[in-house]
Amino acid sequence: MTKTSLVALAGVLALTAAGQSFAQTAPTPPSFGAAIPGQCVLDTGKALADSKLGQQANARLAQLQAQVKAEVSGESEALQAEEKQLQDTQKTATATEAGKKQWEGKVQAWAAKGEAWQRKVQLREEELRYTSQVAINAVMEKMIPQINTVVTQNKCSMVVRAEGLLQYQMTGPNNQPVEVVYVNPSMDITAAVVQKMDASGDQLPQINRVNLEQQAAQAQAAQGAAPKK
């Protein structure tokens, strides 16, 4: 499994707006006009990242990713060790015709295991992508009722996603990136939604890695058991 794919998946819940990081220091903030009555703004990515449930889901995803990395890395190291052994014994093992055939058979078996490993890596990456979506959906399921409560309390006539607004990234405390959204802060209900989520006491269901092979087998079995028309 490539390092890039693991890093990308590790941050899947930390969804922030795709604004360019063109400001490294804090510029003079603008003076916003009056809030638009009935219009609210919600940054769902920030709510996912900042809420306790989102952080729990992110931690669980990181744990599952670490398990997969350990699994495929261990098998990769075993394949590399076997490859070295084959290379080291090639000269002596192929001294005879019989030995050569036996050695070539071992090479073919090693190559087959390598191809199976590559397929497993691709499968695990796909499973982690599915699992990430399951985790996001689980958090969003808990978030929606809190959004509804905040919208009702703030008498929002319309809620706009912050991701669609102009924004930039600046350096905040401890050199951490901070997304700044160009909207009157009084219209932003994100913090209120996070507060409601954290105070709700809701718990996430257990998040396990999606097993695509098992799902495929179950679907095939169900299809075979279906009555023929």
C-alpha cells in the first residue's frame, strides 16, 4: 500500500474547504455588512473535524488504517526476504537441470504470491475508502438532528454550505492552519451545531473495516438462493 493513499485516507474526516493557501499571515479582517435575515451558513467539514464524534470516527479510521498497513507491510517484508533468498541460492540451485526447474518453480510461486499481495493492497485501499464513507455517514446521521435544532432556534430560512463561499487559509495558534470564511460571523451556525453534538451524549456505532470479499460472497449466495422464475 502506498504511503500517499494511507495519508489521504487518514484525513478523510478533516474535510475543509478547498480554498487556496494564499495568506501565510493574518491580514486585516474585513468589516462585514449586516447579516442577511433568515440565511445561515454551515461548514459541515469543520463540524465533522471539530466535534467529538467526528474526532472519535477519525481516530477509529486511523486505527483501521494502521492495522491494514501492518498487515500489508508484514507480507511485503516476507516477500522481499523470499526474493533475496531466491537470488542468493540461484547459482547453486540451478547447477543441475533438476535443480533449475525446482528453482524456477519457486520463482513462479513467489511471483504468484506477489501478484496476490498487489491485489490485496488494492482491495484493502478500496475497503478503507468504503469504511471512511461509512464513518462519515455515521457522524452525519448524528449531526442532522442537531442541525435541525440549531436551524429552528436561529430561525434559518436557508442554510448555505460554507464550502461554496469565498475563503482563505491563514496560520493560527501553534502554526496550525485556520480556514477563514467570508461571511458575517453571526450567520455561521457551525460552532452551535458542534456544541449541540458534543452535548447530546450520542455515541457512534462500532466502525469496522468494510469486508468487500465477504459482501460479494454473501451477495452471490443470496443470488444463488433466490427462487428461479
